Amino acid sequence: MTPPEPEESQPDWPQPVWTVEFDDRARRELRKLAPETQKAILGYLRERIAGAADPRRYGKPLRLNLAGLWRYRVGDYRLVCRFEENLLVVLVLKIGHRREVYDG
């Protein structure tokens, strides 16, 4: 009796890792927020989004005039982002209170 053929195992390829970058406008908006809000937003991006295999899992696609963009919720604040697929970058475009972040 011959021994069974070893199963071909898949190599442990590393998952693609996304990074987070800020648009100049988003960086200015972040600086205007209270320090504890800044810390919450940066912690969320660092722990959930940066390094995620699929950052879309934590967000929601936007519609209508913001179609193609995504949003993340951090407390009462929203982060409006765009995915740059070819670079594996989540670009934060806008940060603001949920009441006003989607206004013009």
C-alpha cells in the first residue's frame, strides 16, 4: 500500500495591508477637535482600519452626490474617506460632526 499524497498546502501569503492617510483639509479639521475626540478618531483608525485586510467591513458606502466615498462612525463624528485601491490607501477627506459633515 502506498502512502497518501501530501495535501498541497497554500503558502501563508501575507494579507495586503491598508494604510491611512489624511487630506490637508481633514488634517485641519482633526486639529480643531477636542483632544479626547482626536484621540478617539486616531485610535479607531489605528486599531481598525490601518492594517485591515478589508477596511470596508467597518464602513458604509455613501450615496447620491457622495457616491464612491465611504464613511466611518466614531461617536458623533464621521470620517468621509476614499479608497485608493492601487496603493492600498484609505484617504480621509473630511472629518466632522454627524450633523454637518455631509453639508457642501
